[in-house]
Amino acid sequence: MKLEWALAFRYLRSRHRESSLSLATALAVVGVMLGVAALLVAMSLMNGYRHNVVQVMAGAMPHLYLISYNVDGSGGFGDEALVREQIQQRLNPRAITPFLIMDSMLTNPAAMGTPVRGVMIRGVATAQEAERPDFLQLLQEGAGEVHTLSQEQRLASARRVAGLLAAPPVGRVFPVLISPTLAAKLLVHPGDQLVPLRFPKKGENFNPRPMDARLEVVGYFETGILSFDEMAVMMDLNAVQAMFHLESKAHSLGVFLDDPMAAMGAAEAVSEIKVGKGEDFTVSSWLETNRGMFQLIQTQKVALGLVLMVIVVVAFFGMVSALVMLVVEKTREIAGLKALGMKDSTVRKMFFWQGVLIGVGGLTLGIGLGLGVLWVLDTFPLVSIPAGVYPGSDRIPVLVDWRDIVVVAVATLGVSMTATWYPANKAMALKPVDGLRSE
């Protein structure tokens, strides 16, 4: 074992009469441990939240939107099969489904005094969507059943709801799904009917009028994203076209990818496909549509990490204090070693390895403590989360990213090495004669 290694180990294990030095070293290790654990827990919780948001939103909406518009002002793909074939060749996606989005307002005629709610009616090809498990995860027969049924029971319930949604209308009564949140605001339950109101056209006075249709609530859908659930309702595509007296051809196509996070590159590839004469389309990705939210999540993660780095900074000063105390306590021994010919570079290496030992010890304990806390949060329902706070879950989401552990480890070791600079320089400045005279 090299001399600097031996001295680093020796000085960190002080004798009983130097208990203050041992306490300072222990507190430095504990400070590093707490800082590492706090950073790891915070980053993993933010990762879990982001993962839940991605999973829920990637199941609730297409990853690519192709919206058609024609020279004559009409909409719809003239040759939908050709467009689908080109998308399939370029991307080989999981699914390509037509959809339609219309703005409307809803009111409950059976409940006096309920407010009129502006909504986004989303028409989906129910039969095609029902083949995607992540779509079925959104559907419920009863509000809150997602927390009481087994996975098999939830799937069976969702298939029943999908069947009701795809059922043909009875006269001008169309089936619709709404979120439990919106249902509570409109005071409706499955079996109740809502009246849709038509938005005024451009240039008209704002005087919404009832449409010649009724919407019967046949079940619920819930993403867990409160802002989305409060304003969206879901209908079968054919029902939306019939209710708004639209042509039956597809106005928009939604593309679902195997990797939702690759939507930006996929959008560029799809933008080059050919359509019929006089037709054109726009393509956008769900990442573009929700860019602000993802940027906010990433900013929150970085900000939280910076705040918790304060704990590591406190540990930094604890390490400096411990190593300065070491210089003071070991002045005579360091002076004696220098008198025997120890080089200043050896003194610097000795303190460098002491910082590394403290950092590695705190880092190892901190990672163990952090992973232990995360395991407890992920395994036991210690904290109940209100609906809408964490999408897709009523428990704190946890996702450990090993890249975060590497970043925390590198930062911790960097801080630990930096903390040795001042004590090492102080020890190097000791003159053998002054150190021996002080004793």
C-alpha cells in the first residue's frame, strides 16, 4: 500500500482521545450521505411523474397528427388508403386511426343551475382504438373503479364500455364518454343525457344554440391529467360525423408509434408523403403540442436538483472543516513526516485520498439510503395522492434512472475532491521546525 493511502486510512481512524476529529469525519460522511439520498429520491420521483405523463398521454392521443385541407376549402383525404400505405412504409407504426376533433358546449337539462361547459369532442374509430391496450386502460364503467378492480376485470369492463361507445345511435341520441371530473361538474351519471350546443360561426353573436341531438353518457374515460379530463369528451367517429352533418371520409389521421418519444423525427418523415391533386395536409407531433409541459417538468427537475445540491454544499464545508481539524490535530505528525523527507505532493495526495474516502463512503451510504426510501415508496401505499396530481396512479410514482445516479456520483466525488484543496495547501505550508516547536 502506498504511503499516502496508508496515512489517509490511518488519519481517518483517529484514536479515542481524538474523538472530536472522528465525530467531524462522521458528520462529513453523513452530510454527503443525506445529500446524495435526497438528490436521488427527488430525481427518481420527477422521473416517475414524467414517465406517468408520457404513458397516459401516449395512450390517450396519437403521437402524430395528420390533418387534411384541400384547395377548395373542404377537408378529408381523397385516397386514405394511399396515405396509410405511405405512412406504413416509412414508419411501420403500431396503428393508424382516423379521428376528428370538434368544439362544442354541453349542458345538463335535468339539473337546473348547472353551468354550460365548453368541451372538445374527440371522435375516434372505436373498433380500431379498442385493439390498443393503452386505450382500453382509459375506459371505465364506474367512476373510480380503476382502484378497485383487478387488471382482468378492468380490461373486461373497458371492452364493454368500448362496445357501448361504438353502438349505433338511437334516433339523434348518441353515446358519449366523459371523465368523472367533468361528470361531477355537470351532475350526470351513466344513463343521463346532455344537450350539445353549437358554437356560433365567425361573425355571429355569441349565442350558442342547442343542436338537434342528445348525448347519452354510457361510461367514463380518465387520463388522470386534470386539465385534459375537464374539457374532453369522447365519441365514436361515425357518431360525430352524423351529429355535425359531416362527410364520412377521414379528415384527420392519428399515428401511434412504438417509441412515442421519436415522434419529432417521424413527423419529418411523414411530411414528405404524397397526396392527391388539390389536397394537402399538416403534420405535427404530440411532443410539439405538449412541449411546454415537458419543458416545465424538466425545469422542475433541474430546479429541484439545484435546491437539494445545497445539502451537498453543506457537506462540502463539513468535509473542509473535518480535514482542517485533521491538519490541526496532526500538525506534529505531518511536520515530523516532512522533516523525514515527505514531499509536498505526497501530502496533497494524502488529503486527496481522504476526501475521496469520505466522498465514496457518503456516496455509497447515500445511494443505499435513497434506493431504500424509493423501494418503500414504491412498495407500500404510505401516501395517498388525490386524483389529478399524478396521472395514471394514486401513489407516488418512482422511476430510478441509472444515468441520474452516475451524475450524482460524479458531482459528489467532484465536490469531495475539491474540498481537499484548502486543507492540503494548509498542510503543505507547514514547516517542519514550526510544527515540531508547537509541541
